[in-house]
Amino acid sequence: MAWIETTPLEGAQGELQRLYQSALDPQTGELDNIMSIHSANPEGLAAHLALYTAAMRGTTSLRKVDRELIALIVSQKNDCHY
């Protein structure tokens, strides 16, 4: 398994801190590991957040729970264990 050095939430400063704050889980206040992986490249984190926001909040034709279920099924089909 690969190991990537990340900047923890508590150690983030400047633009990375701002991006981390926008990436926090609204229910738990925690930062997902997949988001902290981008700490070496904040531009990548910004792009990831933009894509996620567009996919998960960009349409009103599906309820949030339906979008989450679709994401779950796609992850299972792709054998994603995250």
C-alpha cells in the first residue's frame, strides 16, 4: 500500500486551511482521508471539491439520498473499499 505524507487539519495554513474548511463533513466536522491526500497539491483539492460539488449538489432532479446511493453502488461496482 502506498503512503503519502499529508498535512493534518490542525497544521493547515492559508489556502490549504480554507480548502480544508470547505471540505469538512458537515455532520461530523471531520476531514475525509481522501481530501487530506490532496494537501501536497491544493489545486488538486480545489478541483476535487468542485467536481464533487457539481456531481452531488449540481442538480435538483435527484434527492441527496438518491445521489449518495448511486455513489455507493458505483463504488461497490468499482470494488472501491473507501
